[in-house]
Amino acid sequence: MENLMPANTEDTDRDIRIRTAQAKAVDRMKADPDLARSITSTTGIIQDGLACNIRQGNFTLVSDLGRGMGGDAHGPSPSFYARAAIASCVAMAVKMHAANKGKVFKTVEVTVETDMHDLALFGIGGMSAAPLQTDISIVIDSDEEHGVVANIVDTALARDPWYLALRDKQMVATTLEQITPEG
């Protein structure tokens, strides 16, 4: 995989910065546990076609389906963003846990592969539209002993919110509000 970010020649200094920032965050949350809980809202709006404009605070992105599914391919599909969320969250969790332990992981590469059957999107075949299987591959460039690396990865996965959201059942509440023209 092509490295999209420039290599940092001062990995140790960067890891110290990560460790220091996170220690301060933990201290703030321990002093006021209410700071540890957050509710975040992301909104997607579709007006014409299937392109969805997504907004969270100052961040925006577009998701769309390809022409073969009736979209215009104005952006990646929702499944791209789902896999990207898992891959980036796992990679960041592993890297931050390594930094917090004082271990140098030169690179952390996470690949998320989903096996899906699209007939279920259309209610054909009686199966779930959820992925049939999700495989996560983690490749780490480090001089640390394998047992140390494996322990850090296991700890990161046990604490990673989006990995756990994928792996574990959870409560999902849906509300519906219909806007109707006044007549």
C-alpha cells in the first residue's frame, strides 16, 4: 500500500507528544468524569439522486453510489466510509497504545475487507444485508518483540469503539419524523 502520509523521522518525539497529550486528556477526564462521555451527531441529507451530503461540525463529505446502482459516483459509497472508519480507528488505537507504552511502531497498516451479498439490499434471497464476514488485517513495522506487539494490538482492539461497534451487538434506536406540506 502506498504511504499517503510522509514518514516521520522523529517517531520517538512524535510518540512522546501523543503520550503527553493523552495523559493530559486522561487527567482531565478523571478530574471530571462527565468530560469522558460524548454524544456526537453526524447528518446526511439527500435531495436529488442518491448523493448524500454529510456534515459533522466543520467537516463535510459526500457519499454516493455508482451509476450501476442509480447514483452518479460523486463520492465513495457508504461502505467505503464504514471500512475507512474501522481501518483508521483500529490503526489509531494501536498506534496510540504503542506510544503510551513507550513502544515504537514505525507503521501500522490496517485493511478491512467485507464480504457482502448485494441481493439483500433489494430484499431478494432472504438474507441479511449486513456483511457476511468482515476480515481485519493488521500489519505493524516494529522492532519490538512479537508478544509485546500482540499484547498492544489486543488491548487496542478491546478498547476501540468502532471495532467494538462492528463486533458487538448494541442498542440502535431509530426515530422517524415525516414532514408533510400543509394543505
